[in-house]
Amino acid sequence: MTSDDVHDNDSPTSGRQPLSQAQRKRFQKCFVHASKQASASNFDYATELFSQCALGDKDNSAYWQSLLGNLRRKYNDNKKGIKFASVRTGKERATVKKCQLQKDWDGVFKHGLEVLKLNPWDTSTLMAMAAAGEQIELDEVPLIFLHMALDADRMDPDVNRAAGHALRARQQYDQASACWLRVLEVKKDDDEARRQLGELATEKVIDKGGYEGAESSRDVKADDKTEQGQKEIGRGELTPQQKLEKAIRANPSEMGPYRELAEMLCQKEDYERAVKVLQKAYEVSNRAPDILVHLEDVEIRALRKRLRVLEAQFKKTGEKEVKEKWLEVRKQFDLKSLDRIKHLAERNPNNLTYEFQLGEAYQRVGQFKEAIEHYQKGRNDPHHRGECLLYLGQCFCQINQPRLAANNFDAALAEMGGQDPELLKDALYWAGKLAIDMKDLDKADQHLTTLAGLDFGYKEVSALLDKINELRDTE
């Protein structure tokens, strides 16, 4: 299937045009193909296919969840997307704002999606798309965007306000209250948050008791007696999560509902349950490699959450035990990341990006010789050549091979040019520091002076320049 097989709705404002059965079938066919591409880690192709499905059938929550889940995996859940995303998405973000002012809701989705392809955690864009979804009366989709925005910054008061309103409108009172409590945690005297919490508490009691709208206490009691009977005959409305759980029970060998349920749980940061869902899928699928990759991805996200919690706890308490626990979990995280990349590389032996990522993973766990082997393969990829050469130099330093390290730093500097300012500064720093150790003061002076011209406050560059002068005085 190619990108021409499915087209999105061209209506400039609606987004709620009824779809024919044939259209729905085409989108579903495209979605199945996209899911296969995502499982094979063909992230860019999967993104384009998922995008066609989501833009074409905007009220299908599975399409948006799978699209965002695919982008999470593409960027290793780094919470920032591609490097310099804010610069590279500036034009599209401006267009999103223009579309909002013009009430061009389709335009908000179309241009907003282009932003998310480079940074799926761009909170302003996610909030704009959630608001557009509310305008065209989408059901669960606005919550998907808001959950993603909360994943980017859980304490952002503006995101929590929007999520609080959206959840209240859907009678999800406990989750809405949690959002307003986070607003109060940041802004302790926020009147709106206090008012919302009071109203939510009242609405929850009314909704649970069923008193509002009942003509008499007899009506209330009758409703109570028939509630269970309605659920038993299928008249009770199931939540999206319950629907997926039911689909799994009905057809345990179908992997789609497992994936969707796991992603839904991840959106709520309920990683423990998501892991259990995928462990079950892994067993049922006879240990399918693509399910294993998904399982490892969620396990990594769970460990990353634990790291964030421990880091915040350490900043608050400064306790040595918390730091030791953080180091322990960090080691688990690095080893699990290494396993995940190994499995991806085994399934995609010609993908040089995975060779680069394997090098990074081995370097993080201190296995420098193994890292060198994979960086040397990965440097054949022009997209990562400069980084590979820089990290090769670092690894050769670690195994006490200064000349090989210097050669790779020189090659990295020649490769980088002005492509990535931060990488360039890092390469100049390492090359200059190594040159000092090798007593090549002229070379050290050249690299570190260049670095000082770019960023005089970078690490200890000024101290290193002073050290060079001291060494010259003793010659």
C-alpha cells in the first residue's frame, strides 16, 4: 500500500463528515498495514500511514493512539522529539495558531500533525488539537492529546486546566479532580481550581446516586435495581478500556486489542498493568518478536517514570538512599535499553541507525569495546557519522588508545562543520582536553579557543585554557 491509497477528508472546516462503509474499510486496511510497519520499526512509513487514517477518520481513537505510540517509539520516549524541534516546527506552529483564529479545525489537525511528527510532546500543539477536537465534538480523541501533553509536563497548569475541563465534561470526576489538584499544587491560591474541585465533588455524588432528574425516590430505587440488569443484557455503555478487554476475552489470539489496551494504559502512566497486558500477548503470540519489542518499550517507559520520581525525591530530600536507588534503577534502565536495541538490530540487520543506537547503549553500560564495534558500523550512515566519530573518540579514550581517539575527534570535527552546534562544542571540548593530555598544546589551544569563542561558559573551558598557559610557562 502506498500513500496514495487513502486520502483524508478535504472539507476545510468540518472534520465530522459521515464516512461511507467503503471509506472505513480502506482506513482499516491502511491501519493494519501501518501497524505492521510500526512493529517492524519502520517508524516514518508507519507515521505516514497512521496519519492518513487519523486525519481521514478523526473520531477513531485507536488511530490517534497508535500514531502517537509509534512516534513515542521513534524518539525513544525522549519527551523532546527531534533535535532543534522548536526551530524546525516554527512555521507549522504559527499556521496552527492562524487556523485556530480562522476556526479552520481541519487545518489545526493537518498542520498540528506536522508539528507532532517532529515533536509529539509539543504541548501547545497538542492543546490546540484537543480544543479543535472539542469544537467538532470528537469523543475520546481530545483526551488522547491532553494525556500526551501531560506526559510532556505533568505539572503544567494550563494543560491540567484543559484536561480538567475535558474530563469533567465526560464525567471522569476523579481524573478531573487530580488535574485541578495539580493546578493548586503549582498555584496555591487559584480560585478556579478550588471552585472546580468543589463542583466536581458535588457532581460525583449526584451522578453516583442518580438523584438529579429523578421524579421521586421510587424512580431512584428503580434505577438502582435495574442497573445491574442493564449491564447484563448489554445496554450499559462500556468504556474504551472495557471494550478492548472484552475484545481480548472474545479473541485472545488477536494482537491488535492487546497493543491498543497497552497504549491506553500507558497514556494514563499505568505501566505496571500495560506490562502485564503485553506479557500475556507475548505468551499467546508464541513469543512474537514485534510484541517483545513493544513489551520492552513499555518496560523502559516504566523505568523512566521511576527515575523521574526518584530524581524529584532526591532534589526534595537529598537522602543518600534515594540517590543509591536512583543509580540502581538507572542501571536497570540502561541494561533494558541495551536489550531492546539488540533485538531491534537483530530483526533489522541492514539498519545502520540501530548500529549507532547499539553503540550508545553499550557505551552507557561501560562496554566500550563492544560500543566501538557498532559505532564503526554506524559511521557509514551519513545521518549519524559525526556523532559516531565523536563517540568513537570517547570510547578509545576509555580504553587508553589516545591516538585512535584523537584521529576520530579530528574526523568528527571535519564532518560536523556547522550542522549541530552542541555536538560541535562537545567534540571541540573532548579534542582539546585530549590534546592537553598528549602534550600537544598548540592543538589544544586551537580547539579550546574555538570552543571559547562559541560558548565561553561551556564546562571548564576557561580553566583548561589557563592550564595550557601554565604548561607553556613550565616548558
